[in-house]
Amino acid sequence: MKSADEIENLWRQINQDFDQDEGIELNQYLQSKGFSEKPSPESLNKAMPHLLDHAFIGEQDLDDSINSKYKVIKQLDSGGQSDIYLAERIDGVYRQTVIIKFISGHYDPDTLKLQFMQEMQLLADLKHPGVVGIIDGNVSADGKPWLVLDYIDGVHIDDYVVKNKLATADVVSLMMNVCEILQFIHKRGVLHKDLKPNNILIQQMNKVPYPVLLDFGIASLKGEKSELIFGTPAYSSPEQIKGSDIDQRSDIFSLGMLFGCLLLKVQQSSDYRLPQEKSRDNLLTDLKQAGIDRDLQQVIAKMVAYIPENRYQSADTVRSDLNLWQSGFPLSFNSHKLHRVVLKSIKRHPIVTMGLLLVVIAALFFTVKYTRDTNHLQQLTIAEKNATDGLMNFMLDDMYNNLERIGRIDVLRQVAEKSVAHLGQQDPLTLDEGGHHQTAKAYLNAGRVFDYLEQSEQAQNMYKQAEKHLEFIRDDALSYHQLLAELKVHQAQVFISAGQQQNTQQALQQAIDAMHVVMAIKPDSDATHLWEAHLEMAYHLMEYADADAALQHINQSIALATDEKNRKNNPAQWLYSESHSYQLKAWYEIDFGSLATGIEDVKNAIVAGEKSIQLDPEDIKKQNNVRILYNQLSYFYMENEQIEAAQQAALTAIEKGRALKIKAPFNQEFERELAYSYTTAGEIYQTLGDLQIALNYYQLGREISVRNFAADKHNYSTANDLAVDSLLIGGILQQLGQTEEAIKMFTETEQMMDPIYQNEPNNKYYTHTLLVTKLQLKKFDEAKSLFKQTQNNDMVDGVVEDLLAKNNLQDWSSTLIE
């Protein structure tokens, strides 16, 4: 026979277990706990006063401070740590349905009072649509804390998933939203510590389902110790169950358990519940047996890894991988595996790819079958080769855009190298006209990859090979001129990087002429390459100070983008193009016109860029474009001495850059742009005299440059980024009186830039960086020749002039000019 105290303890356990699994059958559960017999009258008599105290509640039982404002409608839940009531505000100020929460009578109020008060403060500090809001709170006259929360008109996430029969992709979308909310609270140092279906409601926000986290009763700030170990065992991490120190990775474990449970409810059984014991191992087994998507199994396995170091380290990284899954890209930990990338690309384009693969397979089959028929074999070999070329080119063309977007340059390099090796085995005499077209396109795309990798010589070789194959399709005037225009635009970009003025202008004019032929043959043709040629020509002419001609090409690019946009030909893309044209016009204004006009041009570019995002919200290149424009706007405001406006634009650029990093964590170009944003912010705060804040931003930029350089130590451009960041930090350290540290930074920069300059002595940017380094180290004999070269490159800026003045070397300018 159980005593009243034992029954009391049992109810505590029941509350905990039923929070975890509401489907438990009570009688069987009691029997499993050894309560096969009925409680005695004596034990019930002892427990009755306590049960009656908590079985009924009315207004007279509430604290006066609550009675004056709220009327209890009904009790929603009792147990766990708290008793929860549905109530209505009645003080006449306004009517509102709310939730009132008290410490549960099943626990000693003194034990939980501190945590309950902490929940009040946490909710007061966490303002987010995905976190239940606090309206009011206090301590009753008898010392019992209470709080009033927003009433969320929604259902628990597991019930929502089952009731609406959500597809897997929709469950993933909900999880991404939960990750975004978790990242929000984690960044503010808060851990939830009890993620489970009952603590996430789904409400409709503008007719879109959105999760809301509830019950922060056991939440805590990172690093806080708690003598109480609460949570729901089936969802709790091993370290939380053991009572060890926990961090955000514990919440990620719980979310992984929840995620797996939801997927099984969708795909296997709506009645699925997590096992009571070894829930993590059983969940992973159940996911595999149910045939849940393999990538999602891997995501969940990583979320619920036993060792926290083996899990995702933040909710952001979980969200990023789920976003990659939704977009059809490899997960972050699979993205180095080429076969996974190819398979993902095939899944995104099943008809085209399977068609090509079937042709290849068929060709191979018949090649074996009819090896004795020479003529037939030759025909099949040509068909096989064309089909293989088509597949390889599809990989280069489609995958180039997608892999460039997410920054997987390492994979691009592999695809390009394999494609070039395949193309090198071709015999041009075996190719028909279609084969030459495919091969020309493949060489062009390979050239784009090598240009992106800053391997200019290899890029030009690819373009020359493409041009050779183009000659075989001259009879198809439309295809020939379309591909020729595209080729010449990309070829010109390599010439620009090499400083080849005449070749650049000639290639761009060829592109413009070729596109005029295309438009004459087919007026409704895609005008993208014509717009690109005008824009690149304008850049080129500005570089050589041909202002009038440059402006003419800028205006032509704006007019073309506007016309195509108004014709409703892919308006999102043409708004993006229009944005680029206004961006270039702004740079033109700062060099040859009015700074005020330039600022207005940047604003026009931002408007066009943001409209393009509204029409195509998934294209992160368009999002990156707007981020770059805010960088530019900040710089222009600085030049115009509008420091406050510059500061706001720079911080906006940083905010957008951080959001992009979540969406494309491996894109090195996006990271570089974020580093530029940090540098701009550092320059602004340095101008304002806030040296410590400036140093912080410079260091954030340098951290990115260090990572990029470590990933590709043969890339001179990333090395120069790191050198510039180091020089900026060294300059701040000098101002702060930390001379020894500054000299060390300058010396490391010199050691990195000396060999780069030896290999690329004509690059004006590397020359400028090395000149500043030598001046900072007071190596004036070495700096003098570099200054002359910088002067000839028209790269003497305020930084160089200030260092000359600081070291009394102003006479260098006049002496060297003479």
C-alpha cells in the first residue's frame, strides 16, 4: 500500500512522463510502476486536502493583483512545474485572451521560485514572433510568482503536421523556422532546455504557418548552473540527463529528436511516439526502416550525435543544411564528394540528364553489340561522344551557376579539369555540327571556371579552343553569333585582368557586333550578352579615362535593361541588370561627374536590386548585389562626409552579409564582400575616433581573410585582402600605442607580399599594398621604386600621401615626377 507521499511522488513522475507522451494508457502505466492495487481510503484521505486545493480554482483563489485585471475561464494544464489557466482581461482597458501561469502545487514553491522569476525576465528580454510574449507578471501576497502570457491560437507542432498531412519539404520548412528562432535565443545567451512537441505551437501569420516556442520555465542563460535537472528524457541530450554542463548543442540534440519524430509521423504512422528508452538509437533505426530521405537522416544523425563536438555547432548551421537540402544541393559535410554533387544536379534536372544518360548507355550498348560493323560503329561513336559531351557540358553549364552561387569552387575545379581531359581526347573529324557546338560551349564554360579561379592563361586557352570549334558552325548564323558574343564577353574579362587595353576593346566590340547580327536575325532574342558587352566596355573605357565614350555605353546598358524589363522578358533578371548599370554610373559620377549624382545613382541601383529580389527571392546573387550596393553607398557617403549615413549603410551591408553567410556558408566571394563591409565600418569608426570599435571591425574582416587565404594559399587576390586587413589593424595598433604588435603585423605582411610582387610585378594593387608595408616599416630605399611604379599606375591615394608626410618624404612626388 502506498502512502500519500508516495502517491504525491508518483504524480510528479506521471506529469513528467505524460508531458513526454500523452498517449500513455494510465492503468497499464500505473501497473508498470507497481500500483496494481487501488489506493487505500486512508491514503486518499491524507491526500484529499491537497487534491481539493488544486482541483478547483476561482477568482477568490487568485491574488488581488490578478483578480483586478483577469477572469479565469478554465484550467488548461496542471503538473510539471506549473499550473496554466486560460483567462480574459476584464479591467476595461481592452479585452484580450491570455494565459496565466503559476508554480505548480506539486512542487515546493521555494524550490522553483527562482527559476520561475528567471522565466519572467527571459521572456521580457526575448522579443521575437517565434517566442511567446509576456504581458504581465508579479509575486502574489503569499510569495507565489505568476505571469501572464500571450494566448497563441494554434496547435502543437506534431498535431499540426499530422492534421494537415504535411509533405516532408513542409516539415523541413517548419524546422528551418524553428532553427531561426533557436538561433535568435541562443545569440542572446538563452538555452530552452525542453524542446518537444508540446512546447511548440503552430500559429498562422498572414496565412503562413509559423512556430512559436513556449514554456521557458527551465530555460537558462549559458554558463548558469542549476541544481534542478528538468526536461523531457526522450528528447533531452545525454549531457542534460547526466546533469553536466550544457550549451546550445543540447537544444540542437532535442530539436533533432523532434525533427525525426515529425518525419516519422508524416511518413510512417501518425501515432508514432519516441521510445521510452534508448530513444536516440531507436529513432535513427526507425528513420532508416521508414525510408526517410537519406540526406535528412544524415542531418538528424548529426544533430543527435552523442558527443556535442560531433553535432552541428549552431542552429544556423542546421538551417543552412536544410536550406541546401531544399535547394537540391549537397549537405555541408557531403559537398566535398563529387559524386554527391553530380547526383544532386541530376535530381534537379531529371529529364534532361536521364535523356543524356540513356543516350550514352544506349550508345555504349550498341558499340559493344555491333563492333564488327565499322560504319555503324563510327556513327554510334559520334552519337556517343556528342551525348557524353552534352552531359559533361550540362554539368559545367548548370553546375557552374549553382556551384558558383554556393561558393563550391573546389568542386568547380574538379568538374572543369575532368571536362577538359575528356575534351582533349576528341578527334574534331568525328564531330558533326552539333558536336562542335557542344564542344565550343564546353570549352567556354571551362574557361569561365579557370577565370573565376584566376588562372588567366588556362582560361584563354579554353576560349581559343572554343573559337576553333565555332568556325565549324558558321553556317548556323544565329547559333554562331550568339555563342561568339558570349565567348567574346568572357574573353574580354580575362584581357581586362591582364591589362590588355587593345585586346579588351576589340573583343567587346566583336561581342556587340555579333549581338547586332543576332538581333537582326531574331529581334526577340535574349539581349543579355549585348548588355554585358556595353557594361564591360564602359568599365574598360573608364579605366582609361575615356569619359564620354564610357558614359555612352553606360546609358546604352541602362536603356537596354529598361526596355527588356518593360517587355516583361524575365523582369527579375533585367531589374538585376538595371541595378548593375546604375551602380556603374555611380562610379562614373565619382570619377568624372558629381558625387551627389553618384549617391542618387546608387540609391536607384538599390531600388532596382530590391525589386529584383521581390520577384526572385531565392536567388542569393541578387541579394548579394544589394549588399554590395550598401557597401558602395557607405563609401560614397564617407566621401561626401555624411558620416552618420555612411555608418547606417555600412551596418545594413553587414546585416545582409551575415544573412547571406547563413544561406551560402561556403561562398568565398560572399565572405570577401562581408570582410569589405567590416573594413568599411572600421574606417567609419576610425574617422569618428572610436578606435577600439574600429579595431574590432577590422579584426572581423581579417578573420574572414585568414580563412579564405588558408583555403587557397596560391590565390594572390585573397593574400592581398589579408595583407590590406593586416595593414589597417597595424595602423590602429600604432594609434593605440601598441607599436611592437604593429611592427609584427607589418613584418608578416611584408613576408607574404614580397614573393607575390616578384611573381606579379605589374599588378597595381599588389604594388600599392607592398609600398604601404615598406613605408610602415621605414624601408624607404625599397619603397622609393615602388612609389614610382604606384605613381605611374595613378594609385597614389590618401594612405600613401599621409605616410609620406609622416616620414617627411613629400619631396618624392615632385622629384619622381621630374
